[in-house]
Amino acid sequence: QLYLGIPDAGEPLKMLRGFERLPELEPGQLAHVWFPLQARDLQVYSAVAKTWHAVDGKYRVYVGSSSRDIRLTGEFVLCGGHPAETMQPKLNCKL
């Protein structure tokens, strides 16, 4: 399961954004899983603006067998609706 922690959005700490059922693995056995994210996966709903929008900031990524059994973590930064590594130099993002 793939969970995202969306920054300062008033959302749950971990939101399920991907799921893949795997066969039973033996100890030490590896499996590769691909979780493509869509723009909608990074958005939250604003009741005030009545629209979906992405939140700038540091997103936490969690992968595990459940939200309570996280085995891999990571993070990425979104700024101006784009991943930080693709930002234009003029774009200024407060983190």
C-alpha cells in the first residue's frame, strides 16, 4: 500500500493513494511494485474555494502492508504544482 502525507492540509497523516496485492513472499524474497501517481493524488478539496488544489510543501511517502506497518518511507517537495526538481528558477516556494 502507498500512503501520502500531504503537508499542512488538515488531512489525515497518511492518505491511501495506491494499492497492489502481492503473492506471499518468502523471507528475503523481493517484489517490485509500481505506484503511478496522478495530479489528483496530490490534491485536497477546499470547501471555501469549492475546488481541488495541490498543496506546496514536503510530501511524505509511506509504503507498507498497512498504515500501521510501514516498511519504506521517502519524501518529495511540490512547489507551484510541480515537483521541486522541475521548477523554473523564478518560482519561489516557501517551505
